Amino acid sequence: MDLTFLLVTLALGTMLAVVLFALLSKKNVEDRRNDPDSKRSTLAKDGPSHGAPQDV
């Protein structure tokens, strides 16, 4: 196995991992956005204008 094959394999594996992570994160955000019972951000139009940020 030469160095070129190893580098290409690592680069493609890293890109695949990043894409899978992004898709999973997007799904989580969409699920939360569509949930009417989830807490709204203080920056959202329909969220509370006072209180602690949601992720604190």
C-alpha cells in the first residue's frame, strides 16, 4: 500500500464522516423545529423575549 492510496482513503473517509454528521445534525434541527412543544430560542420570532438562552 503506497502513501497516495492511504491519503486518499483518509481524505474520503473524513469527508464521509463530516457529511454524515451534517445530515444527522440537520435531521435533529428539523425534528426540533417541527415539534410544537420544544422550547423556542429567545432570538426566534415566536420565542420569549426574556429569560436564559435555551442551551444553558
